[in-house]
Amino acid sequence: MPTEQIGSKREEQFAFYMDLLGHDLLNNNQAVMSYLELLLASPSIDSAARRYAEKAISHVKTSTLLTENTKRLMATRNAEPEAFRPVDICEAVQRAASSVQRFFPGKNIKFSLTPDDIKANVLGNSFAVDLIMNVLVSAIRLDRGETSELVATLAEVTYKEKKCWRLRIEDTNSELPPFLRRDEIEAVYDQDISLAVKTTGLLFAKMIAVNLGGNFEIERLGGRQGKEGAAFIVTLRKVEKV
């Protein structure tokens, strides 16, 4: 068999394996979620057990999101940005903000977007929506407070000579790991796996944004010591006409 055909066959087998793995993991996570929801629905559950169950739901939801990310990365890695349909990033942000609470049932989440009444179409269809969700979840995971307040702004920019929309999400309580305080996401690759926890969603955001012809960056806000805060910046290719 020619080398090209062998490579293609291996690629197909790997894709099948990832689909199968994702299917099994998602089924297992759904089973755990069902038991946790039954536990929370019990009228006899005490406050401590409720708190632990809510934390467990957060972990299961995040695990499910990370599993689904693998399939999304595979679907975008060899595609040209122009192959993706337009999506309104303003609408995608609002949708993600209203859904992110289910990842953190025991946390108070506040979100605002300026401006919130414009059409801001970008290349990326559902992958852009997934990207925004991952950024929100990652920001909140890095925020140890009981309340997370995220302030988002949307602006037109030029990136690599292309017109783009840039979404900047700030959380004054998000605390970046020390190795990310250089404001370079690529620093994760130099770390031991045990130290890089909680950054999986940030790596996904970076890879997906690049695959869509844009970029993803992080920036320290320089606030109070120990709680400097962080900005999560998504840049995606603008669609002039739909």
C-alpha cells in the first residue's frame, strides 16, 4: 500500500478512535450527572452535601466540555478560515454567558457586554461559539471567589492585514498561573502536566482561534497582589457581508 494511503488510513482510524473515546466519556459523564441531579433533588440533602454535589457537577461539566473540544480541534485543523460560515459573535457571547452558569451551580456569575446591540459577524460558525464558551469557563475556573464578574467589550481591529472583531473579557479576580504571567499562552508547553491544570481551555481557545484565522491572547490587569486579574482577548476574522 502506498505511503499516502497508509497515512490516510491511520488518520481515519485515529479520527474513529477519538469519536469512540469521546462518545464513551460523554456517556459516562452523563450518567454521573444524572446521579448528582437526583442527589440535589432530594429534600433531605444537607447544605454540606449540596455544596460538594455542586462542585462535582462543575467538574463533570468541565470534563464534558474538554472532551468535546478534542473533536472540534480535529474538525478545524486542516480547514481554511474561509470554509467556515459566518456567525454573530455578539449573539454567541450572550448565548455563552447565559449558559455558563450551569458549569458553576454554586457560584454567582455576573456578565456585561459593550456594545450589546450590534451585528458582528465573524468566520467560524459553531466553532466560534465553542471558543467563546471555553474562554468564559476558563476565566471563571481561574477565579476563586464566590462571585465572578466578567466585563466584555467588542471592537473592530486589523489583525494580519485582515479586518477583525476583537472581544476582550476582563475578570479582576481571575488569577493566572505564575508561568502565564508573561502573557504568553505558549508558555504552557514548557510546563509539567501537573502544573498546567486549568489551562486546557486556554490552549483550546488559542488553537481554535488560530485555525479560524484569528488569535487568542491573555493579559494581566495588574490589580491587587494575589488577585491581579486578567483579560482574555479573542480576535476573529470579520465578515463584511452575509
